[in-house]
Amino acid sequence: MINFKEDEKLHVLNHSCAHLMAQAVKHLYPHAKFWVGPVVDEGFYYDMDLGDDVIHDEDLEKIEKEMKKCSKDAKKIIGREVTKEEALELFKDDVYKLDLINGMEDGEPITVYTQGDYMDLCRGPHMENTKQVKYFKLLKHSGAYWKGDKNNKVLQRVYGVCLPTQEELDAYLEELEDMKARDHRKLGKDMQMFMFSDLVGAGLPIWLPNGFTLRRIMADYMMNLELNNGYVHVKTPVVANVRLYKTSGHWAHYRDDMFPEMGMDEDESYVLRPMNCPEHMVIYKSQLHSYRDLPIRIAEIADDFRYEASGALTGMERLRGFAQNDSHIFVRADQIKEECQRVLDLIIGVYRDFGINNYRFRLSLRDINNKDKYFGNDELWELSETALREVLVERNVPFYEAPGEAAFYGPKIDVQIRTALGHDVTMSTVQVDYQLPLRFELNYIGANGQKETPIVIHRAILGSLDRFMAILLEETKGVLPVWLAPVQVEILPVSPEKHGPYAAELAAALRAKGIRTEVDERNEKLGYRVREAQTKKIPVELVVGDQEAESHGVTLRRYGSKDEVKMSFAEFAEMIEKEIAAKSVKA
């Protein structure tokens, strides 16, 4: 997707379009007053107060029509600098502009821009005239609190986008439609994967049968992969003593993102855990270790809880309760690079199996201008950052650096993906941590017989299973490959009464092989049931009638295809087993 905020030319074009929209709105609603109209990643918006008038979907077309008139007028867009006193006089009837002006420092440059009969307070820059702003589309409208404060009045916000040519605009709008079709919130509802309930609580997902089947497949896949790579699995409590998080440092650095503490015993408080690192430190410390034991790889599919603001919650992408595919690897200093490279190989292999290609690596470093927010000394940070940078370079993985994105206890490699909703989110992470082992006084007996401190590599590959599922749905548009589909095969008897027994026989045989199979024997027309299986995005349909029953065969249909292939049931069973085992990413 284009980033209109970062692209200088598109930034100017879209900011000018925001003014064009405001001019058109002023023509249609003379009493309108305006707050701010910034350029955002996806285009622009403008917040406005229309008094008792309320914008509806059909009004957007009316505003667009007026915008086109304003554009054709080809009025010059003229900027000039004014004093604060002049600005206050020019906008004396607009409480929102007066608030902006009064918030400016004395002597701060103030500019106003005029285009025909419309004038606005603005820093600029702008296009030369309104005729240069003519390929636009208003996308949606919503309410927005003035200044983002829920105690203030709700203003009307209208979003739009502008591009240099009609062809570019059409292509962008087509991409937006594709994004809507990929939105995991819609797909999850249509495919009955998950739900939310206000009665249960915001940001707390309920996994429905189809979704939980996918969640179990992901968890089993990951745990088996970890077992094959030398990990051991544990299960730790979802609540813990506050003292644990004070020891780890999370209480001091992360308390605002945690749920409130719960008073239990007279002198103890407990809290829902936001992550699993401290518990895994305690597990390591419970036994004596030799340098020969390392690396020790502890993994867990863990339920974690973080207090996210309600406005930040986004479907399954950002939650208050989520399941994390987490691991902590305890290593000697000479093992850091090899273990980090093993983790990178795991990440790349997992993404390949799930058919995810649209990702990039980010080296998240500390902000050297704000060292107080991080644990540890400069030497340990430099060691950690250098180790991760060398891992990426030696692994020949393209990456970019992001100062200020490190965890408070160490730098990390993050795997970033841009979602169908346009959000840049982290899926996987690898972190080198010298700090927590010191805080928990962890050690092992070195080759010289002396106690030494291990280093911890924090590692999440699927990251949050909830978020990973959301990304997976968006990447595939819900058309999951056969090995991941909650229902892999749907059998459709032509006549449920006559061919139902044969369909049930085939279903039993497939289920015995571990293939997730359903039979649709409702008393509905075959065409209706075929279409519904397509709507549910079931990858494989088997139609069975007289001919199939007599020959012990099936008629195979794939999702999204009208082609029909006749084959014996034995051939089909062998084919689908191989396809599932190969983890083919093709649906």
C-alpha cells in the first residue's frame, strides 16, 4: 500500500484535497466549522462541526460533486503569513480555529491559505491551484471526539484519498476493496471462527469450533516442530505474585500495561501475567546446570493478559487476552549466534509452511537519547545489539534498524508484516537478554568449575496465535490450504436419503485417516449445498450419486473451481493424504 504521509508529493496533494473538501462542505453547509484535516497513511481526513446536520453515506457523493466544481474553478491556492492578532480576527467565528491559534506560542509563524471563497489556517505547503486536485474519492465517515477527549463534543470525520491520475486512483480503490475482502474480522465472522461478547469483555476472544480447530492445528504444528528442534514444553500459571514481576523489572516498566493487582493474602498481591519470561526464569533456577547442559530451550503455549485501551483493540490483531507461542533459550555467550540463526531458520520455515511471504526483518534497538527507560549498562547493550546485527548480516537477511523499538531489557529482531487493515504489526521476535538472568541470579557451572551467568534468547515464532490466525486469514482471504482448513472435505450426497449411507461410509473412512470431514445431507437441492460449501471456503467437495456409489468412486470439486474430476475413492484418499502431509500452501 502507498503511504501518503511519507510520500512528499502525495502528502501535498492529499492535504490540498482536504482543503478542497472543506471548501465544498462550506458551500453545502455554510455554518460548518473545522478542526484539523491532516494527511494520514491512507490519504486524509477532516474533522468538522456541522451543528445539527449529520453526514450519511449518500452525502459523500454530494460533497464529491461539489468538490469537482471547486476543482474546475482552478482557483489559485495562495498562502500568506499573518500575526496572531490578525489570525484571531480572521477566525473569530470559529471556536475550533481559535483554540488552535490560542495554543500557538507568541511569535510562532502563522499562515493562512485562500482558494477562491475559502480560507483556512494551515502550515502548508499546497498545490498551486485547485485544478491540480481532481482525482479523489471520499471513502467513509465517522464520529471523532474533539481533541480525542471523550468529554468533548463528537465531530464528524470524513476520510478521503487523492492521486495524480484517474488510473492510479482506480488501482488504489481496487486495492482498498481487496483489503476489505481480506479483513479478518469479516472473514472470522463469515467462517464462524471467533466471536466477541460485551458481556464477556472487550478484547477477550471466544474461539468457536472452526477457529479452535485451526488454533489446535497451529499449536500442535508448532509444538511438534519445537520437539524436533530440542525444546521442552512447560505449563505455568496465568496469575503470579507481584513480587515475581518486581524481581523481573516488569512491575516498574510495564505496570500500566498490566491488569490491576488482586489482593489475596494479607501481605501478598497477585496479578494476571502479561508475559511468561519471569516464570521461565524460575523454572531454570529450580535446578543446577552445567555448561554442558546449555542450550536449554523451554517453550510454552501460554495465555497472557495485557490491559489495552479500548480504542486500541482491533479484532484478533490486538487483544487483552491472547495465547502466545513463547520460548526462552538459555545459552552460553559462545552459543548466541548459532541459536539465533537456528531461530531465524525456524521462522522462515514456518512462514513457508503457512504460505506467508509478505514480511520483513527489523532490528529493534534502544533509544540512546533516552537510556533511562532501559535496564543494564552500555557494554551489555552493545554486546546484545552487535550479536543480533551480526546474525542478520551473516544469515544474509535484508533488514532495517529501528532505534527506540527495543524491549526495556534488550534489543530484538522483529518480523514485521503489513496487514490487510494497513497496520504494521510484529509477528515473530528474537531477543538477546543479559538482564533478566542477572536479576534472577541465574547461573551454571562453567568448564572451570566456577559459576557463570547464562544469556537468555527470548523467542516467539507464531507470536500470538490469535494475531497469527488473523494474518493467516487475511493473507489467504480465508481460503486456507487443505492441511489448515477446519473442514478439509465436505461430502455432498446427490440424494441425502438414497446416497447418504454411502456418503457416511466415505466420511468414516476419511476420519479414520485423521482427515476432517463433514457430510451435508440436508434436504436441500444439490446446487444450493454446493454453493454453501463454496461460501464456507471448504477446500474439497466430494459429490456422490448413483454412479459413484456403484463404482466406489467420487466426483471431486475444488474451492473456486467449477471443474469436476471423477476418480476412485482409494485414489482420492491417497492424493489428499499426500497433500496434507506435504503441507501444500495451495488451497
